[in-house]
Amino acid sequence: MSFKTQLLLLILSFFACLQISTAQNTVMLGEDDQYIITPDNFRVVRDCHNTLTIRELAAQPEAEEQWNAEPDCPGYWLEFTVSNLSQNGAVWYLEVSDPHIDSVALYIRDSLIGQSGYYQIFSTRNYAHKNHLFHLPLEAGKTETFYLKLNPHYEINLTFLIRSDQYVLSYALQEYGILGMYYGIILIMALYNLFIYWTIREKAYLYYVLYALSCGLRSFSEDGLGFQFLWPSYPAFNYVIELSSPPLLLISFVLYSNSFLGIRQRLPGMYRLILYLCALYFFLFLGNYTGILPDKIKSIFILLPFAVIYISAVRIYIKGYTPARFYVIGYSFIIISLTIYIFRIYGMLPSGPLIAYCFNIGFILEVVILSFALGDKIRVEKDAKEISQQKVVHQLQENQRLKDSLNQELEIKIRERTSELQESNEELKKAQTKLSEAYRQLEEQAQAISQLNERLNADNKELKINVKELSKARVMFKTVNFDEFSSIYPDDEACLRYLADLKWKSGYLCRKCKNDTYSEGRSAYSRRCTKCGYEESATAFTIFHRNRLPLTKAFYMVFLVSTYKKGISSEELSRKLELRQKTCWTFKQKIAQAINDSSGKKFNPENWGSIFLQK
């Protein structure tokens, strides 16, 4: 390097020092490859209506408020100054490491350098990078003031990085390579466990696949690779994934943990608590979605179900379920990484590579360890199954030995019992022969007695019929009082029975449909047609139909009117039957009409029924 060049650099350094003394917030670029812009290096001006211009921004007084994105003010300007004192000819780039900012635009003076954003199509970016990357047009020895326009949709931990071109290239290659391996491991483990599920049909593997894919989806949303490679033309899908991935992650993990550990069976109280906490989280999730609750509350409450599941896993392991050991170890990593991740989002931890990718690191460790846990579970269950099978085999062998021993004892007892039974059978045969002979004699005697009884029953029946017919004939051919007449027809049932036998002596025939089959009706001696359901009483179509007189007295009145040769007056009938004279006169007219309809024949046993029936 010549003396003139050295002198020029010395002068530039002197003026740069003067600039530093007058502007303490200026970012000095030297020989390092990376510089972090802190809040001390920029001032913040709110632009809630997105109306400020660069000139108006420069005229604004120094901002007093610190960086704090609020929902009611979506626009901010950040002003910072950069001085390039490097001598290595590096090209400098500004990188905004949070990919979730809705829109980012970088200006120098009144000129737009470039723009990017989470809610803009990916192809509008100047550089195909998952973060917001801008080239800084800054020559060596120059100092420039830049203006960064931000539109975040939630509170963010704003971190600016100024990096050299070589550092950006090497860091991007390493970062994309590591993330590629990360997603490759997730995909391989998901496919591997899915294959195991299709082989053994164990639900724990299917839930694990869902959990792995949910974590991968959450990572895609977090690091911006999903927007870059999967849905670059649909920026609105970023917010869909951002909203849906935490609930999916929680649901899949609860299902997987319960299937792996059996929390519902082993710790039912803890399982109910997990469900309550999940319901509380979803309630807060809806509250956050509607703007009622802030993000921090939702993020804190999503940790509670994970914490209770972790405590349940520890308790289950203490109770003796050995496959839970790897689960507890792997879960410890994801709990730590998830906690660090949430603290990083809200600025509670400093930014750095390990902090930025803590969730990815924790999840990869968990994937590997939980794979051991699933394998260990299968091994433990296999060992338990083998032990159980050995016990079953031993029990079967013992049962077979006892069976053989019992069979031998039974064979001896059977032989002894068979000999006894043979002797008893011989005695029984002899007794049976004697009994058969006695039974034969008894049958002959019983048959003779039965024949004698049949003859006696026939004689008795004939005798009863003769006696009844004689009594009936005696009554019918002389004048008798009501008490004597009641010996033949003592009650209404006898009268109804006589009428039924008289009406249907030639067989039943329905008056409606001519059907010849019937069943018993609701009233005594009535008959119901089995086809049309028509029911006919015993008094229907007789002179007694709708008659309010007692049937026994009505029968006796027919007897008196029919047997008196000179006739009988209604007053005499009223006296004998103790009925009203008008009632007797009315029914007597009905009887006289029935006698006339019977060809005027006087009463005798042959035409008794023809008087009752009406055509």
C-alpha cells in the first residue's frame, strides 16, 4: 500500500471519528463480517396511518418511545446511520431475521432499495431468502442514513443484522443445509413410523406421525421455508398455518402421549386435567383470535398441558412403567426448547443461532429419543408377552400332568365301578323281568277295567239323557208352575246354550260373508266370524232379541202361551210371572206372531224351536 493511500485512509478515519463523536448511534462497519443493530442504533417513528414521507420523517423530532409494536398502530419507521470503514471491499447486506413481518421496505434518501414481506408474494423479493434481505449501497469510506418501513401484525423481537456478502453466502448455505437435514429427518421418521403402523397397527405410531408432521408444519411457519418453497404465491396461507399449527401440535401430542403412556388408564385424574387445560387453551385461542386476549397469555397457557403430560410421564415411570424413561428424556428436550422458543419470541432471551433454532434442535433430539422409546416399548411388551407365554406353557404342562394323573385314577375307579355296575345290571335284569311280567298282568287288568268303565259311562250317559228327556217330556205335556219349569232351564246360561244349539245345529254360517269358521265372541255363547269379524249373539234373530225380560221367565211365558189350549190372558201371565201386565201383553203378542209364522201349529216338542227362531 502506497503512502498516499495510507494518508487518505487516515484522513477518512479522522473524519469518521468526528462523525462518531457527533452521532453516537452510527453503525461502524469495519473488518468484521457481521454487525448487530441494537435499539441504540436507530430511532423509531410511528406511522399508524402509513402517510409519512422520507422528508417528513427526517423532520420528526427524536423519538422517545422504545420499539413496541401495537395492534392499533401497524406502521413504523426506523432510521439508522451506517458508516463503511472497511478496507476489504466487502459488499454489505441488511438482514431482518424475523420472517413474520407483514411488509418491510428499505429506503436511502428518497429512493426505494427493496421490499419484502410475509404478506406479499415471495417472488417480489429482491433475493430468494427466507428472511428479509436487502443490499446496502454503501461505498467504502461513506456514511449513509437508511430508513426501514415496517408493518408487523404482532409484537416482535426486532433484530437487524448487517453482513458481508461472503458471510451471507456461507451462512445461508450452512443454514439451508442444516434445515434441509432437519426436515429430511422429520420426513424419514414420519415415513418410517407410518410404515411400522401399517405393519403392526399400533395407534401410538400413527399419532407419532401426526405429531411429527405437526412439528414440521410449525417449523415451516416459524423459519419461513414453507412460504419460500411450498406456497410462495399464497402469502395468506402463512397466517392459516401460523394459527392452526399450535392447536394441531397440541392435539397430536396429547393423542400420542396418551396412546404411548396410557395416561387415561393409569392416571385418570391427570388425564381429565389435561383435557381441561386443552379446553382452556382453545378458549384462549379463540379469545386471541378475536383480539380479546394478547398473544403472550395464549403462549403461556399452551405450555400447561405439555407440563402436565410431562409430570404424568414421570409419575408413570416411577410407578414402574419402564418404556416411559426414554419418553421422559426426550420430552425434557422438547419442554426446554419450547420454553426457550417462547421466551425468544417475546424478547426474554438474546437472539443467536442456538436460541433461534432451539425448537428444531430439541425436536430432533426428541425424535431420536422417542424412537428409542417406541422401540423400548415394543421390546418391553414383547418380553412381557414372552414371559406371559412361558407362564401359559408352564401352566399347560402342569395341567397336562395333573390331567394324566387324574385320568389314571379315574381309569382305576371306572374299572371298579364298571364291575359293580355289571353286577347291578344283572340283578336289575332279573328284577326287570319280574316287573315286566307283573306289568303285563296289570295292563291286562287295566284294559279290562277300562272297557268296563267305558260301558258303564255309556250306560250312565244314556240313562241321564233318558231321565232328562223323560223329565222334559213330562214337563212339556202338562201344566207346571215356574219352579218346575226352572228345573229344565234353571238360569240364563241354560237358555242361551239351548238357543245356540238350536240356531247352529246345522253348522255355523256367517250372515255377512258366508264364512263357516268362527271363534268365541265377547258375550256368552256368541260366535265371531274369523274372516270378517262379525259377531252374532245367541239371542240374535230370535223372539228374545233385545228383550229386557229374564230369559228364564221369557222361556216360561212361551211355554204357557203355547200349552194353554184356551189361551191365557196377560193378567194371568202377570200374576204367574210377577211382571207388569203391559210387559206381558207386549211379549205375548210377539209369541202369538211367532206361532202364526210357524204355520199356526200348537206347541209340541217338534215345533218348539220354530217358535223361537225368526226368519
